[in-house]
Amino acid sequence: MRKLVFLLPLLAFSMGIAYAEPFENIQTTVLDYTNDKATIKITWDQDENTSSYQIGCVSCFPNTVKSTSENSIIISNVTPFPNGSIVMLYGLAYDFENEIIVAKQIFVNLTQ
């Protein structure tokens, strides 16, 4: 089941090099949601100027962070904010010098 994703750009910069912005067309799929814990699959367009990605969960307790060099990731034990069904994730894209080139917030409503 595809979920509506709200994206808020946090940071996009480069030093003298023009980058196509990574994390375009982000899609989330809630694979499982029981007992206030979810497993979410996140996919995005691959960018040849990006060496790796990091996805973390702000609303999770404890915080969860995973890294990949692929254009998708599955993150487990995702928890929404208290008394709700909204999850706040973040995504970071790194260049080949291990510098952050883009950071985005990803909001997922687990019940839609």
C-alpha cells in the first residue's frame, strides 16, 4: 500500500559542482504496522553523484538509523509520535567525498 509522503528540503548545497538533487520521487510503503511499530520500505531515484544514503527516524524511540548505497532501504521498528500515527524520518545523501549534499524530512502517516 503506497503512502502519501510529505517532503521538506532541509539542506541542498555544493561547492563548485552542479548536482542533480538526490532523493527525487521518494516512495514509501508500510510493509507492516502492529502494536505501534512499523516496517517501512523507502525508495527514491538513484543519483550517480551520490555515494551513499542514510535514513533515520526522528519519531522513533530509540532512534533508528540505516545506511545504504542502493536506492531503497527497509527500516524496521519505526514508531510514530506519541498518541498518533505520523512518523518522521530523515534522509541524507552523501557525495563521494563523504560530504552531505542533501537532507530531507519524510513524513509518513501509518494509517492512510
